Amino acid sequence: MRPSKTLRRWIGVVCFAALFCALFAGATQLLRNKNSAGAVLSLYAEPEDSLDVVFIGSSHILNGAFPMELWAEYGIVSNNLGQHGQSIPISYYMVQEAIRTQHPDWIVLDAYMLYYQELIYEGDGNSHKSIDNLAWAGPKLRAIFELFSWEDRWDYLVPLSLYHSRWKELSAEDLTPPDLSGKGCEYRLGVQPYDPAEPVSPEFRAPLSQLALDYFDRIVDLCREEGVELILVCAPFLASEEQQGQMNAVADVAEEYGLTYWNYLTRLDEIGFDPAGDLFDYSHLNANGALKFTAALGADLAELGVPDRRGEAAYESWEADYALWRENLTAAARAAGFPLAGAD
């Protein structure tokens, strides 16, 4: 018995809609700017609830904390969900996503953007780098509708509207899956020598952003409700007097909330930081600086009680992951002429 004409028509409509949606999604994925996509997508490559630590924040943490080095040295299983220009309001929704997918025992939040006075940071499309690659779930939708104006929301709900003209720039890299071997982190291969910054008094304070602090309060409440321990960090960089004062002021915020805060600006000699060789630019660590920062971070996390998962069957693949990470990092450093510490 043949389906009725009406049923056949509806079947045709459904098939057409499904085909259109598949083609639309494929075009969006192809044309989307792939810069830093791996920094978010790597989170979804991990089995749910398998990570103990997730890093969240700006490029200071994205380019500074290397999860695979934490694994090799301390057996810490982590992922770096940092992103370029990620403001504290956006970090709030990234924390939601980290808890939704992984529910880690520890979230390490980059304190640097607590100075930033605006709701979001749109430089170089950075908010798109954080949000576009998030899964279509509550945190992404809440971020779009709560952070952006009506006229801007369309670009986040339908990214093809933003990237439709990118077909002129497509290259082989657009057909290559993003590199996830670093578990979300990115590295910078270059050296900009600087003289050491003049340290300020530990008592000196500079004001933080009230807007950022309002969203930070929401992050604290969320972590407490979910039983996640929140840690604040400030990675090394060539900080001005005002920036040093702002990061000193974070210590007062951490004390108010009863949080752990590691300000590595005050521990530069301890970790062996060298501004003449460890910086890509005044604000970002290069790969050698990141290796030093990661080693110190790992020691602090281990002392805090983050477990060593080496030897556990569930993480057997991390040994091969580390080998691939080191192979990729070493090859990239060699191609860039960068003197990577510990490379052959």
C-alpha cells in the first residue's frame, strides 16, 4: 500500500529540511575561522567527567599552562579552556560548560582580566573564538542572550552570517581537523627580550573592574554550588606598576572569598623566569616561559592534592597523547627556529 499523497509530501518536506540543515551546518563548519578552535574543541574530545582540572581565562593561561606537561611531570589530567581576550563575563559561561561536560574537582581561573572594564572583549573577534566552538547547550545560549545586544546575537546564533564571504580565503588548513594534542593550550614560538620590570611594594593596590568582580562573584557561587574548588592564578608577564597593583588587589578578593591565589608575578625568581628569554611579547609567555610556569603550577597543584593518574588504566592513552604533543611542539619549534628548552 502506497503512502497517501499528503504523507509523501510531508516526507519530502522533512527530507528537504534535513538535507538543508546538513548542508548549512557543513558550510558553517567549512567557512568558520579556525583560529584557536582547538582551544575549545579539545574539551569535547575527552570522556565526560574524566578531568580533574580545567583552566579558564585569557591568553595568559591559554599560552601559559600546558596540560600535557602537567601529565608528564605530575600525572595531572587537565584541559585548557582559555582563549584570547576571554573576559570574566565570558569565563563565567566557560565555567558552566566545563562543569556541564566534565565537572572537574578544580577550576583554575586566570585573574588577569579582572581589571577589564567592559562586558566583553571583541578585539580580533576574540569573543567568537570562545563562543562559536561551544556545543549548542545551555551555557552557549545563555552567553549569547545575556552578553550581546539584539543586533549582535545573530552572528553568534548563525555564524554563517559572519563567515559567508570567507570562501575567498579557504586553504588546505580549513579541511584539516584542528590540532588537539595540547589538550586545549596554544604555544608561542618567538623571543622578545625585555629588562626586568621594577617590582612594586606588596602593599600597593590598583583598582579592579566592578563589572568583572560582579561576574566573578557568580563564578564563585556556581563553583560552590557544584562542589568545585576554584583557584585564582596570575601567570608571569612584564607587568606595569598598575598591573602589578591590580594583581596584588586580587589577593584581597581571594581572601574575602576564602580562595587559593597564586600570584606568580611575586615568584619570578623562584620559578626561574627570565624576561630576556621567556617572553613572546610583553604580555605573553613563549613556549620556554610556559614550560617554567607549567612546572611551578604543577608543583602547586600536586601540593594542593590533585591526584597523579599515571598508571591508571582509564588514562593509558595519555602517554601516547604526550608523545604526540611533544613531537608536534618540537617540530613546530624547529621549523620556527625557536630554541625550545629540552629539545634534542
